[in-house]
Amino acid sequence: MVTINDVAKVAGVSIATVSRVIHNKGKVGDVCRARVKKIIEELGYRPNNNASALASKTSNTIGVVTPSISMSFFGSLASGVEKGARENNLKLLMANSLYETESELNAIESLRANNCKAIILHSEYSDEKTLIKLASEIPGLVLINRYIPEIANRCVWLDNISGSQVAAKYLIDTGHTNFAVVTSIYQNRDPSSRVEGIKNTLAKNHIKLPKINIEEGSSNIEGGEQAVKALLAKGCKFDALLAYNDLMAIGAIHALFDAGLRVPEDVSVVGFDDLSIGIACRPRLTTMHYPVNEMAFYATNLAIKLSKPTATPSKQTHLFIAELVKRDSVMDRS
Amino acid sequence: MVTINDVAKVAGVSIATVSRVIHNKGKVGDVCRARVKKIIEELGYRPNNNASALASKTSNTIGVVTPSISMSFFGSLASGVEKGARENNLKLLMANSLYETESELNAIESLRANNCKAIILHSEYSDEKTLIKLASEIPGLVLINRYIPEIANRCVWLDNISGSQVAAKYLIDTGHTNFAVVTSIYQNRDPSSRVEGIKNTLAKNHIKLPKINIEEGSSNIEGGEQAVKALLAKGCKFDALLAYNDLMAIGAIHALFDAGLRVPEDVSVVGFDDLSIGIACRPRLTTMHYPVNEMAFYATNLAIKLSKPTATPSKQTHLFIAELVKRDSVMDRS
DNA sequence: GTGAAAGCGCTAACAC
DNA sequence: GTGTTAGCGCTTTCAC
């Protein structure tokens, strides 16, 4: 392995000078700089990140922890972070939290041990107190898809309420009158916000949403399928169905067709998230676009900014808005 | 930041002893070990990975480079590597290669700079010579989804030919007689192997595959859609369609329905890869399961094994087989 | 503009 | 069993 010493020796300069040309800072003579550069090239020298992290007490690494990288949503998230990392010349360290409090904490610890300059965290299970403490210890920590008032400026999140309001309003405007909702069995954060947005929009428009027309299930395809089956079994009649997310929406569409109902002719369906899966199903899914990729990219730049000692504390939070993506699962009945 | 020195001081022992208890190796007295452990806990000490990587000349990090982490296939791949990393107590460094030779090389270099113990590489664009050289320099390098004879034991790959043979045979056995194929416009590696498997299986069964019944397109949904449109525009008649991958198969199904043909009643469709998207479409896609996740996990353990100085060179390669997943896009016409 | 030197926190001989 | 010590490759004052 060729080190900075080797370069210095061959170039006939000190390692300090080599370090200066590598980082383009400090004063170095033009000829000297050129020679050192040439020798770095010739020798194929690559700085040792570990050594530089140790010496400078900050690594060129950014960490991201998500529940499970294999899921489409988190893939987009990681991709956004990766882009931000790449543009800032940082390496990306990744850890899965596996939907568990303990492994989530482990994941964070493992990133801290590496002196990550910034950490993007999609935390579902840690409590607010833990996260607030973490934030106070890690300047470059940013939460994505979660809002905690005490650390508002570290939160990059989505307005779920307005998102589901837009979805509901769209169905109202297209002449739907009988609504049903399939939502997640875990009525915390996202699911409850989305249901809330639906409820208040329908109420404002004097449309009833009988409790019996709301069904819960796990937030995946099977969950959506079962929820709609349950709805149908109860004899619910509806021409519009709002799903907690795209996965449930897809499951819902399956169940509807299996029951002999057509989408969108008999029932219109709207999802949420805008996963790529939405253009695979027939009809193509009308949904709310969750700009997770952009948010992750934004969060990364924010985290890098915050990690710098010059960062000024701010009370500003970072809220994104979901946008309606019209495709083929909604029929205009007006 | 609390260091190993702080722990040693408080515990009244030397840093060597602390290091020993951290790594559970070397001889340490029971009482001493217990006390040190307690103090580590109390002080909230976390070893600095960069320092240990520097001192030991090997980091507890494994790297993975894929074209784009946001794609489902690579998400599964990364997930398999992550699992292997976690089980071996390693951190996962990730880099996107963005489908370009240069950035692929950059990604690899950036991982090397971090002294990654092992690297899992999904390389599409680097030439064999480059990869062979890389392999000689990095003991823990393993290629996934690529086979290079000279470094066979570093390759974890899939038998595309047998996979597509199984798919073709299945369609023959279910009474199909008129075949069409939509494949990738880039007829290298995977695409050409898959087409080859189809061709020789059909030939062996005395079934003609007119050249006109093979259409190329980009290997995504749109590509599949356009390819089938082209097929139909040419007046091709077929009751069985083999797609290069699931994405193209989904696009094909869209195009078929849009042209008034039903899947599977009029045309049976078989994909390849078994992406999660396959259960989103209607009909659910019959496809060949590509065990990327398992392969990535396997590759990770292999890479870790190879990275150890005790590793013995081997000529064995690591070939996986695709399995047929029967769902609803094929109709038995026999 | 350039160099010398003191660490960064840890590992791994080696000594006792 | 436990401690001492010499680095690992780099950054960063400080001196010249």
C-alpha cells in the first residue's frame, strides 16, 4: 500500500506538503504542487480514509438507517441519500433497523462508532426522548419522515394530512359519494394522519364515512386484500376507496376484481406513496406522490450543513407536500 | 468522546487489557474483565472504528457496489449483503455505480480507500481485464451476477440459460405452440443467455421461433410495452410470450391488454427475476425466481472467507439456479 | 511556501 | 494475566 510518506519521499517534499496538495488548501508553490500531483498519479496513491478520519476526528462518511433496504420506499430513500453523499464526496454507510427498537439503536451506534459526519435516520420505533437525546449528541443527525417539535429543524417530513385531503377531495370532485378506507392496523403517525385528512375533508363536504366503511389491515398487499374482503363481506357499498398506501391499494384492487367488481368502473381506488409498483398494476394506480427521494437528498444536504461547527441553530422545520398523480384507477362520475 | 484510555484509567488497568475484554481474546482475569465491562457500560464507551481500522490495517466494513440502489433488484441484492454484514458484525458501505464504467471504478476506489475487508460488486460495464486485476489486488472481492473464468471462484452467478430453458419448457408443456420473445436491446451476457436458452429449448422440441417474433427494447416496463406493440404491428401471432425480465413482462401485459388481447386467455406471459412487482400486476406474473437476495448473502460470506489470509484458493465457482414461480399469467392449453 | 513534530485511538508484539 | 510500547497513515499547529 502506498502511503503519503511514499509520495513525500519520491517527491522530495514533506508529508505536510503532500497533504496540502491533496486537499487543495494551504500555500503550495505551483511547480511543487504539479510535481506532487504527478507523483500521486504515478504511484497510484489513495489516501487512507481511516487514518484521515482518525486524525481529523471526522470521517468522510454519512450514514443512513432505514428499516429495510429491500423495500421500494426505502430504496428510493437510500438512493436520495446516496446522491447527496456522492455530490459531497462522502461515503455512504448503511444499516437496516429491521423494524425493531433495539436493532435501530444498534444501527445508529454502529454508525456513530465510525464517526459518521452525518446520519439520516428513518426511525419508526424509537421514542421521542431517545431521539431528542441523540440529536443533542450528534450535530449531523436528521430525521426523515418524522416530526418532533423539540428538534423541528432536524426533521424532514411529509404533510400526510394535506396529502390525504387532496386525495379525498379529488374523489369528491370526480363525483364519488360512497367512500371506504383501508388503513394500517397500526394507527400511529402516518396512518392516523392520513385517515384524519380523509375524515375532515369528507366531513367538510358533508359526506358520511360510516365507521363500518373503515377497515384495517397490515400495510402491505395482503393487508389491503384482506381489508377489502372484510369490507365486502360486511356488505359495504362504495364507489371510492382510499388506501393507506400503494401496497394496500394494489391488494385492494386484487380483492375488488376477485369479487367481480371492476376498477375503476365500479370502484375508484387511490393509493399513497407513488411506488414504482403503481405503474405495474392494471389499472395503473392513481396515487399521491411521496417525494421520498428528493426528501432524502434534501435531508442529506441539511445533515451535512448541520454537522459543520458554523451551523446556526434554527427553528425552521422541513415539510414536504404530496402531489396527486392521476392515472387510471379513478373514474370521473360527475 | 470517551476513549480506551479513559476506560483504562478509571478501571485502573492498561489499555491492552481493555482492548482484550472488548474483543474477548487474550487472557483476562474474570474479576478484571467484569469490572472493565461495567466501566465501559457506565462511561458509554464506543470503540473508534477508524482508529482500529488504522491500527489493524483492516476495517470492519464491507462494501457493495450496484448500479442503482433504488431499483428493486439491487435493493434485494443490497439487503442480502446487509444481512451477511450484520451477522458478521460488519458495517455496510454502499456506492452506486450509475451504469457507467468510470463511476463504477470510482465507487470501487472509494471503498478501497476505506480498507473494506470485502467488496461485493455487481459490475456491468467494466471489462474482464480490469476485474481480474482488481480481484488480484483485493482478496475479499466477489462478483455477483457475472462469470469470468479466470476468477471463477470469485463469481456468484445465475444459470440464465437453464432458467430460460425451464421457462420455455413450461410453456411448451402447457400446450403453447406459437412463441414470441421480447428481449433487451443490449444483447450481452444475461439477455443473450436467456434468449439462447429459449432458442435451443424450442429447437429441441421442434418449435419454430421466427426471427420476426423476437423484438428488442430497453429492459424496463416501457421497453416491454413498445416491443409488444412492435410485434403486434408486424402482425405476429403468438400464444406464448417470453420476456427478458419482469419489467418487460409487465410492459408486455399492458400492451397486450391495450390491444384487446387477454392475458393469459389469449397470450401467456412469463417473466424473469421474480421482482415483487410481479404480484402487483393482474394477472399475477408467472416468472423465474432469481434468488438475488440469497446469492448476495452467500457472496458476502464468501467474500469474508476469502478476505482472510488463511483462505485457500479454489477453482470452484458459485452457480445458482432460477426456479419457476407459477402464478396467473400462463394458461394451460394442453 | 515548506517542514518538523505531536498526536488522533487503537492493535499487537513483546516483556514481565 | 497484565502492562509497555511502537507504530498504523494522516492532520494540523507552529516554526522557519
